[in-house]
Amino acid sequence: MTYMDTPPPHMETLPPLLITGAAGMLGTSLIRLCRERDLVHYAYSHRELDITDAQAAEALLARFAATSPRGLVINAAALTGVDRAEDEPERAFAVNAQGAANLARAAAQHGLDLIHLSTDYVFDGSQRTPYRESDRPQPLNVYGRSKLAGEQAVSSLHPTALIVRTSWLFGHGRSNFPARILELALNPLPEDPGQPSPLGPELRAIRAISDQVSCPTSADALAKGLLELYRRGARGLFHLAGAGSASRYELAQEVLAAAGLQAEIIAIEGASFPARASRPLYSVLDCAKARGLGVELPRWQDTLHLYVQEHLTRHTLG
Ligand SMILES: NC(=O)c1ccc[n+]([C@@H]2O[C@H](COP(=O)([O-])OP(=O)(O)OC[C@H]3O[C@@H](n4cnc5c(N)ncnc54)[C@H](OP(=O)(O)O)[C@@H]3O)[C@@H](O)[C@H]2O)c1
């Protein structure tokens, strides 16, 4: 984390936090950070709070406000499966738009602050320069449309909420892109008879898309950045992602380099990869607004190397 100056004195401490979606990638990083920093926090997984249940959300936030009148709610809950959202659009909107609205309404009513997360996939990728907060969103898929609807609901119901768009997260769990590349490199799949592999007769090569570019972002670094942005008084819409940019192909190569693994990666075009949702070819986020407040995430390569070492220790050494 690169912080260019110290926080204003009145913001030095953080209020108690209530975290939704606590078992997800960002939720896990937030909880870890709270424990490290000894911050008062209450964390609720999907099982413990379904944010689509307006009454449950309202009751929980009312109880939180009663004990923590200036508390901060962080909504890390979302339906994040981009292809799944195409198949379940109603569910995607229920969680990403209505669920976000439920939290925003209850937080505003009880005088609680709110940080809500959104995505680079609100953009269509037609730009070739990093997207600013003021650029026009035009999502290509259901996930992006549902997240944009969530942003709009949050900003109208809770005008002082901090809404942070981020991109290509990696962290806890095995379902993020770097984790899947490690899995494939360590356990190569048997060859598909239809697609002979350059790795040899029995191994299938790793394929990674070379024409989708964004900002790989460490969930741990994002968690720190979110709290720091909030402490520095950021409210409204901000972009916050790992510094730099990469294609999926470049990201896969860096994962292998960080792990010291040899495996061949074949660069493919997104159009040749069978996915249900369209994805933007370019969704690099311009984070200058956050930088203006002294908050900048580290280069994605640096956090990726730390992540890979930790992941290998946890998942391959037991
Ligand atoms: N992952 C990325 O690459 C990425 C990129 C850009 C922006 N973001 C945004 O960053 C935020 C955090 O993403 P993440 O990667 O940490 O997501 P994640 O790992 O998928 O975690 C999301 C969590 O939300 C939970 N959840 C789903 N529906 C819920 C509901 N109705 N009520 C309560 N919890 C529910 C999920 O639980 P179940 O699994 O049990 O359903 C999961 O634990 C999201 O707003 C996401 O849109 C993510």
C-alpha cells in the first residue's frame, strides 16, 4: 500500500464495521485485516445474512446502529459469477441491485456509513485509455448491468455512501484466475483428443485470453485501500485497483513466474473462447481520484508474487 501522507487527525480511528458477504474473497481479506489491526467488526456470511431479505437486513443494521451509532457497513456480498448471471438474471439483479438497495436504505435510515463495491464490467471496453469515474458506463453483460443498477440504487438511497469500482480480484479460495492457473500448472489436464497439446502427448496446454486487459487486484490490498479511502473522507464514486494493467495471458505468465513453474501457455482470443457472457476487451480503471486522496494500491505484480507464495504454502504444502 502506498500512502503519500498521513490521514487527517479526526479520521485516525475507524468506527465498528459490519461486513456482509464475509466468506467471499474480499470479505475474507477484510476480516483478516480487522483481526490484524484489532478493529471492532461483525462479519456475516451469506448463510448468516441474505442481503436480498430486506427485513433481515433492516433488523440487523438496526441492531448494529443501536450499539455502534456511527458504524460503517461494508457490502462485500455479490453474485460475482459473470457467466452464471447470464443464466440467472433475476437472481443477479436481486443480489447486486436489490440487495445493495436494501443495505443502503437501512444504513441511511439508521445513520450508518456504507462502502459498496462495484466493477470494471460496468464499462463496454471501447475506450483505449483507462476509465475514469466520469466516463459513461455501458455494460455488456447481465452482471455489469446488475452491478450498475446497484451503484445507482446505493447513490440515490445513501448519497454519502462510498462506492468503489475494482477489477480482476485475486485472493482467498480456488476460483479466482491466478488460483486456477496454479491448479492447472500443478495438475495438468489429460489431453483433449480434439486439441493436440504442444506440451506433449498426454498434457493439455493452458489457454489464456490475450485480448482482454484490465487491472489485476489483490483482495488484501483492496481491503486496506478501502479502509484508507474511507478514513480520508472519500465519499461518492471511486476507482481502486492494482497499479498497472495486464491481459489474462500476461497475468497467467506472471503467475507461473512467481511460482517458479514451467508450463506452456497458449494465447487465445476471447472470441474463440466459449463463454456465455461478453466481456469488455479493455476495462483498465484510472485510479487518479483515489491517488489524489493519497491512496494507491501497489503494482499488481508485487501483490501477485506475495499471493502466489501464500497460496502455494496453503494449498500444496497442506
Ligand atoms: N471477483 C472479481 O474479480 C471482482 C472484480 C470486480 C469487482 N468485484 C466486486 O467486488 C466485490 C467482492 O467480490 P468478491 O470477489 O469478494 O466476491 P465473492 O468471492 O464471490 O464473494 C461474494 C460473497 O457474497 C455472498 N453472497 C452471494 N449472494 C448473497 C446474498 N444474497 N446475501 C449475502 N451474501 C451473498 C457469496 O456467498 P455464496 O458464495 O454462498 O453465494 C460470497 O461469499 C463484489 O461487489 C464484486 O462485484 C469483484
